[in-house]
Amino acid sequence: MQAYCMKCRTKREMKDTKAIIMKNGKPATQGVCPVCDTKMFRIGKG
């Protein structure tokens, strides 16, 4: 799944993705940027 990396300022394919539920109950996906190892986050089902 692709997400926007705030550090690289580009869209990249996330690695080590996992589905999470935010505090408000909505689904999201969390992962790591393959280039700079920054946390990436995407709201919505994946």
C-alpha cells in the first residue's frame, strides 16, 4: 500500500504494514518508509 512520506516528501510503498484502529474507531494502516525508515500512516481500509 502506498502512503505519503513526510520526510522524503513523496508517495512510497510502505513496508511492515499493519492495520490499526484509531481512537475515534476508524481504520488506518501504519508502516515504515523503505528509504528513510520514518513511520508512515494512511487513514482508511487497506
